[in-house]
Amino acid sequence: MLMLALDTATPAVTVALHDADGDRTLAAAHQVDARRHGELLLPCVERVLQEAGRKLAEVTDLVVGVGPGPYTGLRVGLATAEAFAAALGQRVHGVCTLDGLAYASGLDEPFVVATDARRKEVYWARYDDARTRVGGPAVDRPADIEERVAEVPSVGAGAVLYDSVFRGVRRDLPAEQSAAALARLAAERLAGGAELLPPRPLYLRRPDAQVPAGYKVVTPR
């Protein structure tokens, strides 16, 4: 099983090629730029394939982070994964982006993961350990969840950004998403017979674009 994993639900554009049979990451690329997901993703995929000495046609499984995340960045990864799947005739497996961050933490105690949702909000979820989500994902203002997260260990760029609320932030652990961790988690779940998520975006809030109220239809005379 040769697994290509990618995630663009956060400012990080992250790609990894994982040998699930050998349980190892063959190559990975990672770049943080919240405004250039569309420009950076395909070059990262190409770089990973070249470094591993593999071709896209050899990929047997595709994994993509489904968010939660801002609309534009999240759609880049999902659309790319779907395009690869159509070209290869393979299925796309979806994984919650926050689950990937949780898995990368390796924690075996209750904790929370938080990413920056912009608008002074965070996407967050609660975990019993690195593999077990018990609450969320949700989107909230940090101040509104302070009582639930203040004294619990926390992971992720959202926790770092609002460390006055997430007072248990673990700065020694990865704050950005890792496609390598996402691939390992997906491979582990698939090996255990688990059904992964469909490749559909977790937005958690309504889009900014709305049909204007009182919109008038103009017809030609």
C-alpha cells in the first residue's frame, strides 16, 4: 500500500508519501503560507514523489485532511485529492485535520487541539489520548471555552496564538499539521478495519458569501 496524504486545511501545505506495508514515511514536504495553497500544493506533491523515487501511478491510496478549516485553503486539498483519485481510479479517504494534529502529539492523557479559525476564533476538539476524539470538532471564540480548556494540555497553532486562554499549551509538541502523521493515522485505522470519512469539507460555519436580502430579479422588457 503506497499512500499519498495531503492537507491544506490550515496555513500549512503538507504532503507525505507513506509505505503503509513497511509503516514508514518515504518522503514529506511542508510549507506554511496561508495565502498560497493553490500555488504550493502540486510542487510539494512532485517534490515528494521525486524524493521517494516513485510515480503518481504507483499510489494505491489517497488521504486528505477534511478540516475543519477556512473555505479556500480547505477546498484546494480536497479538489486535488479528488482529481488524483479520478486519474488513478482510486478512492479518497478523509481524516479530520485535528485528529492528525492529535495523533502527532503522541499524548496518552486528556488534552485539546486548537487551530486558528480566523475572525478571532479557533477550531478545536477534545481528546482522551492521541487516537481518541471525545468532543468536537467545533468553532468558538477562545474566551467562550476558557473554562473547558484553560487547565488542560493543549496542542496546535490556535492554542499557541491564544495562550492566555489555552494556558496548558504544549510548545514542545508540533503546532502545525503533518501529512506524515495523517498518513500514519489513516493507515492504522484502515489496518484495524475502520471506515474513514468521505472527502467532504468540515466548514463548521456558514460561508461569507450570501445572497443579498431583498434581491430583485431584473427582466428585460
